Amino acid sequence: MKLVVTIPAYNEEKTISRVIEEISSSMEGSDSVEIIVVDDGSNDGTVNEAIKAGAHEVVLHGVNKGLGVTFRDGLEAAIRRGADIIVNIDADGQYNAGQIPDLIRPISERKADIVLGWRNISELDHMPPGKKIGNKLATWVTRQLAGFPVIDAQTGFRAFSREAAQRLYLCGNYTYVQETLIQANHKGLLIEQVPIEFRRRDGKSRLIPSLSTYALRAGSTIFGTYRDYHPLKFFMAVGGIIGLAGLGFGARVLIHFSQTGMVSPFIPSAVLSSLLIIVGLGAMALGLFMHMLNSQRRLLEEVLYRLKKNGG
């Protein structure tokens, strides 16, 4: 069984060698382990350090394209190299590569398609309170939208079977962590979770520079993915909220009209009510239309999956 470990990296020359060496030592005695570093436009010595440390392949981005693209390119490179199991780990050394055997065991035993390494966020003294709150909030939102009781939706230490990797069609450029969960549960892939160590890092994250930026862009990816895979629920909810707001404004007009027989003091409310109700109904109609198109999306994804599986 061939294992390929992918490492997204951006300006991690100080830690990439240690991560590669830790992976190699953790899988010592196994001849079927390969390491792919996906360099996302680094302007330091990350690539040279990765090659010197023994990376089997380095995928180069000429410019910084984002973590989502970097992860996706890593999966595709691993599939091309014939991986049976793919492990993704960060380049900053916070995850303990010595736990890779624990991560891949449920897949090798055919108990899971995807395995997430979850961090005990509440017990991490080296994680700032704001980041803890952000992680827990993002995990809660992902849990509700994915329909899976994920413990740590933001973890970057995760393993995929070849089948699972071929089933995923990721569109987000900025991040991938929540999108993979929403898609995986929608496609009926089996997901397991194992506890992992999460170590202190030196300096700030380079792939995710700020919490506010991450929250905005990751939130866009989460809701965009949910919209694409559950359009009827999404647009019915949006249309329902807008329509109810319209009915609320309209109720004032109707009450006043029933008491006085006049609308004139509330003409703006009447116009706004009409517009909101029309927009709400339009959103619901759009949801029905996209729900019908969803069958075409599933058919297209199945075609693409078969092409991947057959090496097309």
C-alpha cells in the first residue's frame, strides 16, 4: 500500500527540513512512502531545503495562489504518483508527523475514507483566545452545514484514501478544510477522527496571515459550498427570511388600512414590502431551478471521477 504525504508550504525554509525528516523517521522501514512538497510561491529557501531533506517531488507555484489551490495540487500530484493513501500535513512543524501511522490506520483497515486529526483546542495554552473562539465558531458552523459531528474542522492534518481523493472536486482557492467535509459527507464518504498533538510554532502563520481575513474568506467558501450542494435548502432559507421581512412591513400597512381605510402614510412600507416579497419568492424559485440542475452536477462529477479513476 503506497502512502504519499503532501506538504503545502509558503516561506517555511526554517521548518520544512525538520517536517520531512520527521515523516521519514515515523515511517522508517516502509519502502512505499513518498513526500510531495507543494511550494506556493515562496521567496525564501523553502524549495532548496525541501529537496535537500529528501522530498520526492516539489510542485512549484510561480506566484502565491492560496492554500486551497496548493492542497488541491498536492492531491492531484499524489494521485498521479499512484498513492493508495494520502496524508496532508503542514510545513510549520506544529503537527507531529510521528502520528501518521495513527492517522492512516482506519483507512488501511477499511474503516474510513477520510481521517481527521483533531486538536483539543480548549487545552492549547499556546493558541490565542481569539483564535480559539474563531476555530470553535467555524467548527460549529461547519458541523451544522456538513451534517457531521466534526470536532475540529480547521485541522490540516488529515488522511484520504485514493477513492476519497478522487471523489473530491474542490473549488475554493483560499482554504479547503471545511469544503472537504461538506463535500465528503454529502457524497457518503466515511469520516473518522483521531486525537493529535498540536505544537507551538515560532512566528505567525504564513498561509493564513490574519484571523479576520481567514474568517471572511473561509466563511465565503463554507456557505458557497453549502449553496452548491444544497441549493434548495439554501435559497429556501434565504427567500423565506427576505419574504418574512416583507410580510412584517406589509402587516403594518394592512393593520393601518383595516383601521382607517387609507394607505398613504405607509406608502414607502407598502413598496418595500412588495419588493421584499417578490425578491423572497424569486430566491425560492432560483432554489428550485438550481435543485433541478443539481442532478446534472452529480452526473458530471461521476464522469470526472471515472476519468480520474481510469487515468484520463
